[in-house]
Amino acid sequence: MPNMEPRDELAIEIETNLSTLEKDIEEWKAGDRTDYDEWNRLNYTISNLNNEVNELEHLEHIHEGGLIS
């Protein structure tokens, strides 16, 4: 497998994590919704995904030549 750009690797990771999160949310919705540990875990995962998306946007900006040293 050829070397991937960090932004491509991050994009794949985000896609995978988002897919997993969607399944986890559906499972939580199908349950009794009283599992606060699960609720907190879902919120933590969402927060991490937001951070990863922000990082990806930053890497895309750099790749497009938006940051010049």
C-alpha cells in the first residue's frame, strides 16, 4: 500500500469512527436510554470526532496553500 497523506489517513479514520458512532447511537436509541455511562461515552466520541474534523480542515487548508511560512 502506498504511503498516504496524513489528511487522507485522518479522513478514513473519521469516516470509520462516524460509522461506528451512528451504529452506537442507534443502539442507544433502541435501548431504554437510561445508561448514562453510554450517553457520556457517546458525547465523548462526538467531541473527539469534532476535534478530528477540525484537524482535517486545518490539514486541508495547509494542503491548499492557505498557510505560508
